[in-house]
Amino acid sequence: MKPGPSNTPGSIAPDRPDRPGWGERGLIAAIRQRLPAAPAWLVAGPGDDAAVVEPERGALELLTTDAVVEGVHFDRRFSSLADVGWKALAVNLSDIAAMGGTPRVALLSLGLPSAITPADVDALVGGFLALAAEARVTLAGGNITRSPGPLWVDVTVTGFARRRHVLLRGGAKAGEDLYVTGEVGSAAAGLGWLRAGGADVSSAPVGIAACAERHRRPQPRVRIGALLGRNRAASACMDLSDGLADAVRQLAQASGVGARVDATALPIAAAGRDWFRARGEDPASSAAAGGDDYELLFAVPRRGRSRLATVIRQARGVPITKIGVLTPEPDLVLVQAGAETPLPEGFTHLG
Amino acid sequence: MKPGPSNTPGSIAPDRPDRPGWGERGLIAAIRQRLPAAPAWLVAGPGDDAAVVEPERGALELLTTDAVVEGVHFDRRFSSLADVGWKALAVNLSDIAAMGGTPRVALLSLGLPSAITPADVDALVGGFLALAAEARVTLAGGNITRSPGPLWVDVTVTGFARRRHVLLRGGAKAGEDLYVTGEVGSAAAGLGWLRAGGADVSSAPVGIAACAERHRRPQPRVRIGALLGRNRAASACMDLSDGLADAVRQLAQASGVGARVDATALPIAAAGRDWFRARGEDPASSAAAGGDDYELLFAVPRRGRSRLATVIRQARGVPITKIGVLTPEPDLVLVQAGAETPLPEGFTHLG
């Protein structure tokens, strides 16, 4: 972690002795003080031009980067800065899990509007480090710059997996079963409730606050992704960042197959189901179209079924649900009450 | 490379059949089409949840991330989008060079304001890929999101170096010589000229347009950094992103020494010297304080001198200049005409 490149018209703020802790270097020093003891494989952490890491032996490296942007991915009325820090890491951990890998190193790049205070940055970093500790990921470096626009948090995560354990999107075949972890639609229902003026938990519909928490602090399936890879239970995998329907479409297209998803099988939380129904929506369609579920979608061939049973036993209570099958025909259909409808488009972009 | 996490209020733009090439996925597809053939060690490139890479054998991995932000690091009146793409990669390559490493993999994360067109993105990616080709770096993934504020380009680069070739900031000792690559102050002078209404090259002072080009398209010292590491010529190294004075201060402080810099030895281009003088500034002080020089500052112990001669022979004409010595006393001084003045502060942040 170090200050950004030379700031042409001006930096995030000068390092001023009268405002200790502010300025790029003051913030970086404060972040470094919060870091836990570094693992032995971190040869040089934050503070030099680059982090220096001993690679994991005998493994391939996985690399992913994803940003969350104020006004695009989060709304500060609904998410605390600790939530934002958590989510910025979560979306990247979810990508490593979707590859069957184990995350290891994170880099944190911040674009800070002038209204952000050192306490805000501290809260954001706190949320980030809380998830990093849970997932055993090491913050090894990063960058801080001023943003003349919104707050953005851009994270890079590297991880590792043995070559034969890597899960790509395109490895599935017709006839294989489709599974999903956890619940779908909860984050969309929770965000809907927040936008409708929710947040008064005392008068909230039962369970909807938990859905809102899924939007604020998604739980990336780090453990299950690594188990799916190591046990070779799945032939293809991806995460649901843009919603279940979008993930089914992409996994099927990358694999050159179609899919039939059973609407009645979808693991939709009761509160989510109630929320969609109360708005006159079909719960299965809305849950499948909703984004922000950082669950894993994966295909299981017949020979993987007993290995999947092993994964399910080790999943520590996270549900793993069969939701459909892959088909030789390229169509993507949602089957409900005997009727077939096209799978909804992915997460609805508002443009 | 893949679309960002689910966009809560809206994405950069919908993928619309009436606007081919626009939308996250359209842009990503267009970028993928531009990529050169992937090296054998890239097991899976853009298109999955994460890139998959075979690590370099027997080497440590270096990781760095740096963003350039419109209105902070560049001004679109002075820099084309191709320049911006180039510079976003250059600042990261400079960090890997400063560690004595060889860059290998890049991830490109874009925050795009709504006024950006697909042609703009194409130009930006073109500048990025032009430097990637020169530096033999592979674009392995990234992310595209909408930005409700300025354009920002956040890049992560990984590289490698053998353990005994890694150059940290803190390895120097008193009595060692300080060297710098290339020229200092050119980018600051060039930006000054652009801001003063320059850009009419026909009436420009001789050489100032070349200085402006140093601001727009810095040349990271990729080859020299790797040579310094491999030849074990330097005891410590860092790049000049925040200016020479700042780099001397940081290298000296990390190494627990002071420094005496010889003002007359500084490699300041004639056009830069003239520019500073015409504004009533002391060229040495202004060049040392100016930012955006992506040169390398390094310390050479007595035993490294003959190895440095080897590096200079292989530097393909890039000057490598001795500018001072490290001292046991912690002071940081600029020696000029027999007088000693404190080294200027680093790049002046405007706040």
C-alpha cells in the first residue's frame, strides 16, 4: 500500500500536521497499524513499491478484480462504510470461489471523495479486514487516491488451485444437474425493502431485515468453492453476481448446452417470496432475475454425485440445492406448474 | 475480464442490440478481440470469473495496483484517451521495475462516465495495449463499471523476481552512491507548459513538447529495473512517481540514513531547465520537487560499481546519473554552489 501516482491537480488532501491521520500517507499508516501479523509467505507487505509474495507451490494462480462504486453498487443511505468495505472484498472472494480456488492475497485501491473523513476510511477498512480475517486473506498492498466524484473501492484478489481442481464456466455437458448454494433473491428483496423506505426493523416483515443484510454483507462461498474444486464434484461453476438467470445463461452458453430450471426447486427465503408476492411479482422469476446474490451455480455430472455428497456434509449448514438440468437443446427455460417460460433476462440494468 | 458486480441502481449502459459494441459485455467482447495471442502460461484469460496463470518457477511474485483518475492524474484537454490507457499501465510497470522485477500480468479495471463512447474505450485500451506489447505484459482480466463521476482507470500488475534480486527501499547504507535513470523535471515542465496554454508546437520553446510527452506517456524503466535486480547492482530502489525529492526522502528514511544531493549533477533536460528559469524558479529545486517522472532512484554500494557498469552498457542509451551520496547523518540536503539547502518537499499537493 502506498500513495497513488503523482496527483496532477491535487491529492486527496495534504498530509497536514494539524490534521493527523489525514492525507494519503497518514491514512496508509493508520491502515498498516490495523493489519494482523503477516503470514511467512508475505516477504514484503504494504510500504514498498510492490508487495512481494512467495507463490503457493504446485498450484496455479487465480487473479480477479472488481470495483464497487457509490451510486452504482451501493447507496450510503442503505450501507455503512463498513458494509462497503466488506462487500468490495466479498465480490472478489466470490470470483475466486467460483473458480474452485482458495483466496490468499488482496490489494485495496480506494478513490476517496473530499467529504470522506479518516474515521470513514477506518470504518471501511474495518469491514474489509473483518471479512479478510474470516476468509484468511492477507491485505498485501493497495493505493489511495482522491476521487472528484463518488467513493469507489477497487479490489484485486489472487488465489490458488491445483490445475485439475480449477472450475471454468465452460466445462459442463448436457444431462448434468445444476445446483446452487444458499438462497437466491434475498439480496434483491432486501434492497427492494430498503428502497421502499424500510430500515425500521421493528415494523418490518419477518425476515426481510436478514434479506437486506444479504445485500449489505454478502457471504461469499469461499469454503464451498474450494471444496467443489478439491473434491472434483463439479464440471463447471460461476457465481451469481448478476443473478441466477444470468449465471445459468452464461454457464450454459460457455458449455454449449441449454438449461431447464425448476421454479419450485429454487431456494428462495420465505421473506423474499413474501416480498415479491406482495408486489404482484412471480417469486421465482424475480428471484432468478435479481442480482447481488453471491452464491455459486455449478453443474454436477453423474460421476460427481457422491463427491457432491461429501461437499454437502462439509458445507457447515449452507444449503446446496438441485435446481435443474442441462439439456442438449440450447433453450433456457423456467419450468413452473407444468408450463415452460423463457428464463428471465439477468439482472435488469436500468441504463 | 468480466462485467462488474451487480449494479444496484443501473449499469454503465444496457447491452442494446441497437447500439452494438456498447454495454459492459459488448465492450469486453471488443477488448478481447484486440488481445494478441496468449502466452502458454495463461491457462484461462478474460472471460471467466478469474484469470488462471501458471506462476513463474523459482521466483517470488510482485503485486502492485495504482489508479489514474480524471481531474486528479490527468486532464483530458492535455491527454488523449490513448495517453490515459498508456499511463495507467506505465505507473504500475514503474512499480514493478522499482522492485527489480519483470512485469508479467495486468488486470484493467475501468470506471466509465456515461459520456464515454465505445470509440473512447477502444482508444484507451489501444494505448494500454501498445505499452503492454512493448513491455511484454499480458492483459489477463479486469472489470468494467459505470462511474457517476470522472473516468478512472485502475490497474493491477504482477511480476516476478528471484528472491535475491528483489530491491526494497530500505536496503541502502550510508556511504553508498545515489543514482537516477533518465531525466528529472521534464514531466513537471511539460505539464506547466500545457497548463499555460501550450500545445501549439510550432511556437513552442525548443524541447518543451517532448517534456509534455513525458507527462502524457511516461516511459517506465522496465528493462533497467530488471537489470538492476538481476545484476545485484543496487542495494535499494524506488520509482519517482511523487518526484525525486520525495523518493530520496523515502529511500533514505526507509534505510535509516540521510542524503546529500548535488544540484549540478541532476539530469534536467535543457527545455525543462529553460522553462523553470523563465518562471523565476531554481531549476534544480523545481525538478526535484516535480512529480510524474517515472524514473528509478537507486543506491549503489562500492561492491556494486562494476555491476552497475554492466547495467549501463545494457541500458540502450537511457542515461544513468550519479546525483549524490547517502550519509550517516539523517539530514536531506541539496548542495548547490557550495551552499546546502534542505531538500524540497516532494510533489506539492494542492489539496
